[in-house]
Amino acid sequence: MPIESGNRRRTPAEPLPVRRKTSYGSAGRASRALSFSVAVRQVFGSGFGTGFWLAAGWLLLVAACALFATVLPVRDPLDPVIVNRLNAPFTSNWLGADGLGRDMLSRLVHGARVSVVISLTAVSIGMLIGGSLGILAGYFRGRFERALMAVLDVILAFPWLVLLLALVAFIGQSLMAISLAIGLLWIPAYARVARANTLSVVQREYVLAARAMGASTLRILLREVLPNVILPVLAYGLVAMGLVVIVESALAFLGLSVEAPQPTWGGMIAEGKRHLAIAPHVALVPSITMFLTVLSLNYVGDRLRSRFEVKESNL
Amino acid sequence: MSETSNPQLRARDDIVLKVEHLVVTFDVGRELVQAVSDVSFDIARGETLGLVGESGCGKSTVGRAIMQLPPPKGGKVIFKGQDITQLEGEALRKTRTALQMIFQDPISSLNPRRRVKDIIAEGLQIWERPNQRARVEEVMEAVGLDPETAADRRPHQFSGGQCQRICIARSLALDPDVLICDEPVSALDVSVQAQILNLLEDMKARYQLTMVFVAHNLAVVKHISDRVAVMYLGKLCEIGSVDAVYQHPSHPYTQALLASIPELETSQEDAIPLLQGDIPSPMNPPSGCRFRTRCPKAQAICAQQEPAMQASPSGIGDHFVACHFPG
Amino acid sequence: MTDSQHQTQQVPLLRVEELTVRLRGEAGIVHAVSDVSFQLQRGQTLGIVGESGSGKSVMARALMGLLPRRATHLMEGSVSLAVDGRVLELLKLSEREFRTLRGPRLAMVFQDPMTALNPVLTLGVQIAEPLQLHLGLNKAQAMARALELLTQVGIPDPEGRLRQYPHQLSGGMRQRVVIAIALACDPQVLLADEPTTALDVTVQRQVLDLLLALQRERQMGMVLITHDLGVVANRADHIAVMYAGRIVEYAPTSRLFSSMRHPYTEALFKSVPRLSDPSHTRLHAIPGRPPQLIDPAPGCAFAPRCPNAQQRCRRETPALAQIGDQHLHACFYPIGSKEVGA
């Protein structure tokens, strides 16, 4: 997992493993370790800071809500209680109630489910297909790369919302169908990220050394290239998930996401639109939740990614 | 390109590696650049051939072309009597194990995500050799790494010099015949450089290696080599034993190279004029002799006719130079 | 070294006293430069020799005021520059004040000429810019001066070059342009940080000779920083050898080479492969490796690799002490002392 290795401490190496010699110092780093640029760069890589942990905590909370929505002590998200209609927050409903008197907190918790499932599935699809294509393109170059990049450029140039509408119309509005549709949309972006990272890894001499050792292409891809490409790709995944949450809500806003009455954050915002003048919280509460979630995903993803970059350059 | 004869190739029966008329080209945009053009030399068993020249002269490309990484555009690489440019697939992969390589940047030569013992065992795993663990420990000890403490670490926990030791251990694990060293010490500090050079000499003796040592530093090359080949803009200028080339440099370029080395000894105001100007672009090399644009001895013929390899006027055996006006 | 030890009547052009720089690193505070003192006279060249991690580049950047503030944990001591009869204390200047000095007073030549030039601007613009900024020349005057500078640094066809971009030049030519830019405003002090390390041997010598010729002609003070003793051997007036952020030996060049006293200087000198040695000569490698500068151990930093080291070296840090005319070293048991080998 990215978090684990991203959090790697600079383990001080034992004294020089050359036996007969006395050794000095530790912190096994490149001999240029203290060159100016590294010293400066180290500053930016130091620790993750409280912001990171706050963001990660929020994401954990959202994930837990999604996972345990059915067992959490919240009301039924589909149960309209007319007396609670448009209740303000901090009344009998903690976060207020919507136009039908449904509990907002409960709907948020259940809506998290949709957001989490869709973003995870969509990003996984994009990562698997796009990532593999990108690695292959970056490794083999040549005609395959040119053809793939041309196709991807065409997909990227297509208005994504129109494409998505067509896809949803074609494969339906179930949770899986929507995840799949958004996932397909992510293939080009992932292919690009994976290809760019592969290109830089392939130039490293350890790939050449593996070939000199007689390693097969498959072995090089799996042992030398993949482990070095996967971390930046995974870190990009968090940023992508943030975008997927927004794309899903846009679909929901147009009434094309998971069908009502299943709560989704986008659907809640769409519904709140009607009550903006008298009860702005109906739209605001899901908006703020989504804002925090996307912000956290971006923040965590960004920090992890920059951490990997620092690590790469230190090596 | 006319095929020149190659008097510098020796008729000995202990020749391990012979490179004939090697040509390597690169695509640069729409143009084809000849990084190496018509280079021939041979290396006898147990010999170290130093390959020197400035950046862009094609010396590293020669090293890689021997490994078929990538295969050269033309010419032959004859290893133990077999032309390996004709090999493909499994056969090529198998032959490569007898030729190993170490690179300039020891840190970029090691996969940051793997442990030292896995890196060193890579070749053994690929070829499913027996007793891998023992072999890994043996080569680690040989290069001065403690298997106990070093085996489970990752490359970033080591200094540049240590990483170069790991690279050397990796290249030795498969028990190669030929070790190609591509600028192995130029990224290291002076004090560490000496350690690695000494180590390479030790390893050569211990594992009966034949070496190709590519470097730009003439003093380093002199220390480690038996024979030296000087390259300029993809061509071989001069080749001969270390003593012949360093004591009696016959090519004006070799003379200029030797004169420009900053030396520690008190000022040697040299008779040989310093080179003017820069190396021309390999995209568009000068006609005739490629060195003529910077050569103090250049005459009309140098622009018209490419000089062929001929015995050097030094009179020392196996000392050859490609110059119209050697000496 | 203090004033009394340096009996020069002249006010030195650049005087560095007990400069200590600590940087914030990921793994802790890096003791990059510790207690470095030296002075530089007009028209002199000081060679600073050290391996990577010896603090030589950090020191140069500290003198130029180029260390990012957020990366600097501590900067102590004094760096004074004689400017028109006044003495400026550089460490006390604000970034704004410092900016007016870079160019006309202090200039720097970096190792990599490719990254030191802006790839999207023509050479003419890059040379003329500091002239317009610092000397208040108009565009035509600045371009005329740029032409003059390119001629001085030995670039053929300088007029054509003014309109070219950096990628159209070879490495050696680029470094000449970098030198031209550094010299544009007639600096008093030129810091050259590994100016030829990225260049080929045959070009390296041309560039070094050029730097030295320009330095003599303009009577600049030059600090030539390098890892290669050979580069400074015949060029510097004085040499300071740095190890682990400290100057361990300082002497006039000829004196340093004829009677080096610090074991590190000698070890460094001996570990360099020489052309004069026969082939397959065993090199004198220095065992171990340079120390890390985070939480340095007490005592002399070279002690763990030093053949002369004794108990005392591991407890106390030797100070830089004068042993002869302008010859200083920081060692308890220097080469040739009686206690060694006891």
C-alpha cells in the first residue's frame, strides 16, 4: 500500500558493511547525500503534517459510513416523516431533514455508499485497463504506442458528459453500470500516467541490467517496471476518486445516476436545489460533505504522490 | 562507408571477444546519427581493454552494442567464436549471461523496490541455478559487503560506493567471462573511486574476468587497463598497449587528450598545443578524418580521405593508429 | 583564523569568519558548514577542495545569499565584503539588498551550464538583462557590451551567437556564456562551483584557463570550488581542503603540495589515479566513506578513516591552527609529528 511505504522512515544503515574497515556514521544515503539540492528537497518531504492526518481521518470516516451504513444507529434514509419536513440542523434531526422529512444524516451515510462504491470500482477499472495499456505502451513504444495514444486522444477529445450519458443510456442505471461507465472514461488518463512513469523507469539502468542478466520481457515488466510504476499510479488514484465523486454527483444532478429513492450525494444536492431559498441546508449539507471528501482525497493523493517523487529523486 | 581493413585485430587464439566493423545508429527525429561507425577491436582472455574518449564519442554505445542492448546496425560481435549479433530470443538471453555490465550511476542501476539479496540473485533465479543463497553470499563477501547486515536492505540505504559494490556483486553472480564496465567510477567521490578500482582489479583476478572498461578519465583507464582504445566521434583513433598509447601517443587527438589532463605534479608547460574548439556534432561529422577540424596537423588530404588503421610509428607491437600524419 | 594570525595590511576583499551553516534535512539538522574562516584578496584565487558532502557548495551558496531561508536552520559567523572602501556584512543583508550585490559585486558560475541558462531566451537577452538591470544601460548599449563579453570569453562568431538559444551551443560554449553572464557587471568576487566538472577534458582545460586569464585581467578575487585537486593545483594561490563541513588544511598552493600536513589531504592526494603511475598500480584508497553530517559524532570527523587517529581525536574536534606562514591545519597528530606511530 502506498501509505505504508510512503511513510518509510529513513532507516539508518548499519555501519559500513565492509568488514575490515572502521566505519563512521550511518544514514545510508547516496554519497552525494548532503549535496545542496538534496538538503533543500528534504525539507519538503519531512513528515506528513496534521493536515494529512485530518484528511485521511475524514476519508476513513466516510469509508466506515459506507461500510457500516446498515448497522449504524441512524434512521431509515427512505422513511419520510412529514412533521420533520425541512427541519433545520441540530433539531430532532442532527443535520436536518429534507423536503420529504427524511433524515439528512442517514441519507448522507447511505449516500456515502454509492460514492465509495462508484469511485472505487470506476477507478479500479480505469487503473487496471488504462494502467496496463500505459505500461505496455511505455515499454514497447513504436507502433502500438502510437496507435494507443491516438485512440486515447480521440476519447479524451470527446465531451465526457455526452459520452457518459450515452453509456448510461446504453448499459443502464444500476450501481455497477454507472461505475463501469465512469471507469471506462478513466482509461485514457490512467494510460497516460502509467505510460509517462514507465518511460522514465525504462531508462533506468536496472532495467538494462535485468536484460543483461537474460531476464524475459514479462519478468522485466513484472519485477522491474510494475513495482516502480504502481505507486505513483495508486497515488493518482486518490485524486481520480475525488473527480469520480464529482462526476457521479453531476450525473445524479441530471437524474442519471443510481435510481431514486436510493440516496446519493449528488441526488441530495439536486433535491435541495428546490428548497434553496427557505432551507439552504438541504443542499448545503451534502455539498459540504462532498467538498470535504474531494478535498481530502486530493490532499492525501497529492501528498503521497509528492512523497514518491521525492523518494524517486533521492534514489 | 568503405570497409577498411583491420590490422589492429590480432591473430591470437586466446581472443575472447572480437568486434568487427561495428556500426550503431540512432534515430534522432528524422535523421540517422551514426554513434559508432566501423569500429573493430579484440580482447584476449584475461585482458582489460580501456575504451576512452570524450562524451559523444560512442564509447558507451560500443559497450552496450557488445551486450546487444540494443543490437548494432552492422558489424559482428564475435564472442568465443560465435557471432552474437545473429542470435535471437532464448539463445541471445543465454549468451548475455556470460557478458555482464556495470553502469555509471550505481543508484539508478538498482531497482529501489527490491532487496539487495534479490537484486544479486536475479540472474540466478532467472536461470534457476542451484545453491543460490550460497552464491549470493559468496559474491557479497567478495565485493566487501556483509551478507548478514546488507542482504535484506534496499538500495537507498547504501551510499553510492556501496551501491556500486552491489552492482558488481550482481554482475559476478552469474560467473561471466566478460565484464563491461561503463564509467563505473565517474559518479563516485575520489576516495571511493580508488576503493572501487581496487575492487575491480581484485575481482578480475579472483573470477578470471576479461574486462572492457569504458571511461573518460585517462588516468583511471591507465590504472586498470592492459590495452587502450581511443575513440573520437564514433571512430577508433588509436589502439595499443597501455605503455604504447601513454608513452608514445601517435594520434594527435590522443596527444591532446593526454596534455589536457589536470595533473597534480607541478606545472608541466607542454609542447603540445591545447585543442581549440569543441567536438563537432555527430549528426553531421566532418568529412575525411573526423578529428581534422580540431587537429593541429590537419592538411588537405585529411578532409578528403579517411585515414585507415596502420601500425604506429612508435614501433611497438600491436600499436595502431588511424592518422595520415601519426607520431 | 583571526586577524592577528593573518598579517595582511590590506583590507581583504572578502573575509569569512567562523561561518556555520546548518540546514534542515528530512532526517534532521545537517551540519553543512562548520566554523569556516578564510579571506580573499583582490586578484587572488582561492581553491576549495572537497568531496561531495564536504559543504563546499553550501558554503558558496551561503556567500551568495542563495540558500533558501526555509531550508536554513542556522547561519552564524560573519561574511564581510569590501565595497568601495566600506565593509558590508553580508549575513545581515535583506534579500533585497543582497540582490543589488549579485552581479556587480558577487557572481557565481555553476557546474551545469545547461541548467544555468534559460532555454527559451536568446543568449543576447540573457547577457544583456543584468546589464540593463544593474548598470542601467539601454538595450543597444547592453547588446553592444554583450557582444564585447562574448568576444572576451572566446566565442567564435559572437554576433551570430547573440541571437541563438542555449541548446544550439555545445557544453563548453555554454559554460563560456555562463561565464560571460557572470562577468557582465564586472564583479569583484567570482565564485566558481565546479565550473568544469560537466565538461569534457579537452574543453575543461580551455575553460579553466579562460577563467584564470579573466580573473588576472580584471583583478577579481576568485573562489574556485572543485573536488579535483588537479584542477586547482596550478591555478589557485591558496588552497583550502574541506572535509565534513570544516576546513582541515589551508596553505599557499605550492606549500600545500610540498608539505601537506593533514592526513586527509594526503589521503585525498594519494587516492587520485595518476598518469605517471604504471598500469595496474594499486591505488591508496581511503577506507570507509565520508561521514554523515546529521548529529555528527564528537571528535575529528576524519578520525574513523584516519591512519594517525588516536583516542584524543575521537573526543575533541581539532581547531584550525597556524603552523607556519599562512599554513594552517586542524589535526592533533599531523603528518610528520612526533607522536604519530608511537
